[in-house]
Amino acid sequence: MRGVDLGVYVHVPFCERICPYCDFAVVRAPQLAREREDAFVAALLSECERRLPLFGATRLASLYLGGGTPSRLRADSVARVIERVRRAVPASDAALEVTLEVNPSTTERARLPAFREAGVNRLSIGLQSLDDATLKRLGRAHRAAEGRATFAAARSAGFDDVSVDLLFAAPGQSLAALDADLAAFAALAPQHVSAYALTLEAGTPFERAAHSGRLALPGDDEVAEMLERVALRLGAAGFARYEVSSFARPGFESRHNRRYWERRPVLGIGPGAWSSEPPRADAPFGARRANERDLDAWLARVAAGGEGASGPPEVLDEATARGEASFLALRTAAGLDARRFAAEFGAPPRAFYADAIDELVAAGLLDEGCGGSLRLTPRGFLLSDTVFARFV
């Protein structure tokens, strides 16, 4: 396992309130007491201490603090986590991407300069929308003015790499409202936009409301039109689509997120975090491991053994790894490189998926290039789930 280039994901579950569409591993904590925060951070550091050496990493490529709302933590807590990871794995300051997710709020805006001093060099701001009516229907705690103020505060704090989240296909959202949101997002001039259509996750308040008829969402045709509009408007504003839901100005693609699409090793720390482990003798196609989602269960496991995994790693067999390599690569604009695929699995994609490739090419969803490399067409991006289902 030596020579591993590693990304680290740290999950911070605390939220002021839980959004009605969210199914992440989160904990409602309107006030985060110092003692509770300190105990949580101590457990993060303990899990880092236990897990980082096992990867045998020689270089740290990215560190991502997500949630939840990691900006609920004090800056000194964030600094301790960054320092601990960097002490264990060497990193080039010029190459290391350190991302912190930020929720628009007055308290967190005040912390931004200190977060930068702590070593954060990229922010991901959960705007979701810059329309008050849409934010209210999404159940968000902030309003558009707070989102704009948070973005401005990020710039004032010296952050020149800022990503923003856009959530569309919200209840009652029209195409005109989405157009206005896209124009407002473009006017902010961030470096990166992550744009997601709202989906109903099992067990969430939105899912229950939709199934009982109390929540009306845009229909499939409307959502498809919205997807087209997002790509068109963001493209016109200078953002290149480099993945199904990801748009960036040149040079500002998320290095951490690329690791998932390229199936590179990622160590997950914290409740609900997943690790993607590199190939080894007893797992030639790699393995993955999930941490306990429940905060108390995770804390108990870390206290007992230094790590919060919910069980042994899932060792990937060749068929599973092959399918994941296919659909994850197809999420990207670069697509599935046939030579790289053949180097790992012994033959190009057509050797395993000939019927699916022929049908998807005929349907105008895939392009097949010289040598058998594959890419989504513009129509394929709209119907990407249909494409991915043929490879798993």
C-alpha cells in the first residue's frame, strides 16, 4: 500500500437545524457547547491517529471538511484537525486543497478570517438559492441577503477559491425563478458551482410529504428542462461542466471530488464518513469502509478502539469495481478512458458492456471514440441515471 496519494474527508455532523430534504449523518445542535465540541474534536484526532498510518500515504492531496456544518466549529478546532492530518502525511503547500463547507450565518461569517489563518484555502458555501421564496420552500434557515453577505465576507477574508451550492427543482419553483437564480449566482462570480436537482430521500420530511400529496415538485419534463437551463446558463457565464453536477472556471475544479470519480484513495474520518481504500494483496480491486452514522455510536467505537468503523471493510470484487469505474468515470466530461480501464481490468469497456454501449450510442446518450473510450452526450447528461444503470 506504499506510495499512496491520499485525500482525507472529515465529517462534522452538527447543524443548527436539519433541512427537510437531508438524509446525511447530521445532529441538530442549535448551540454547540464548548465541552461537546472539544470531545468531538478529540475523537476526530484519535481516529486520525489510528487510521492515517494504515494507508501508508506518501502525499496528502486534499482535505475536505464537510457535514453537517463544519463551520459551526471554532477556528482553533479546525486548525487542530488540519495540523494533525498534515503532520501525519506530507503535503506541498502549493498543491494541497483544504476545503471547508460553510453555512450562511452571521456567526460563521465572523469566523472566516480565522478559518483562513487555520489553513483553509477553499470554501464551499451552501447557498442553495438566492431567492427568498425558494429558500423558504426548501426549509432553509437563511435568506438571500445572508447568502450574499457570506460570499462577500469570504472575499474580504482573502478566499479566492469559493464554490457555491445551487439546489433546484424545488417545490413550486418555475423555470423563470431558476433563470433568476442562475443570473444571481453568475453575478456573484464564484470559481465553482455545484448544481443539484432536489431528490426525495427515503425517510425525510420532504419524502413523506410528497408521498402523502402535501408536497408538489416539478415534473420529470420540467426537471429535464431545468437541467438543460443550468448547463446553458452556467456555460454562458464562463463555467465549464466537468462532471454531471459540477461547473468550474478553468483551474478551479474540485481536486478532492475528482478523487471519488477517479476511484483514488480517500480516508473518511467522523460519523457516517466512508473510506475508499487502495488495492492490496487481500483486496486487489480495493475496499471501502463505512463509519457509524450515529454520533454516539461513533464516539463509543473511537473510545473503545481508536476508529469509528461500523464493521470490517467491504472488499470489492472485480465486477463491482469494474462497474463503479465505468459509471464514476462517465459522470465526468472526460469520460471513461479505454486504455486506463484496460490497464486495470484487462480489456476495454466494450469487452464487458458491448450490448449496453451499442444501445446507449444508438439512443444518443453515449459517444464512443477511437479505441473504445466513452463519454456522455449532452442528452446523456440529462439522462445520466439511465446510462449509469447499464454499468452496475
